[in-house]
Amino acid sequence: MSTAVDVIEARLMSISVTEDEIMARLSDGRTISVPLAWSWPLSEATPEQRSNFCVIGDGLGVHWPDIDEDISVEGMLQVSPARRRKKVS
């Protein structure tokens, strides 16, 4: 027996970044928020760096060019903190 499942891929409609969280309104009607602390590059960024972002992949994610950080909608929905990158000596 096979079952067909319709998967609706949620896309970003709008996003805002505060000192404490990333808030996103999705195309499927949901509004989600993720603690800013879960993205250590964003939590360490200046307010100006945090406010400079662009939606990428036709709404599949967001990119912060000043700090080279990308977060996908899928990543926000999985609610798992970003791992800190290892420093290269």
C-alpha cells in the first residue's frame, strides 16, 4: 500500500531580527521565531550587520553578507542551534 503525501514547502514572506530573536512569517501562514543565541554569528554581530540581510532561494532561506551567515527555513523549523565553527590556526 502506498500513501501520497502533499508536502508544502514553506517559504519566507518576511523576516525581522531583534536583539533576542529571528522572527519569520512563512507562506503557509505560520509565524516562527528562533532565539538569536542559536546562531552564534548573528548573536555576535552588530545591529547593523544583523539588519543587512537578503532572502535567498526564492524564500527558502536568508543570507547575511556582512558575516557570511545563511539560515534556511528548514533549519529554523528543525529548531537546532548552529554549531560553532572550529578556528583555523
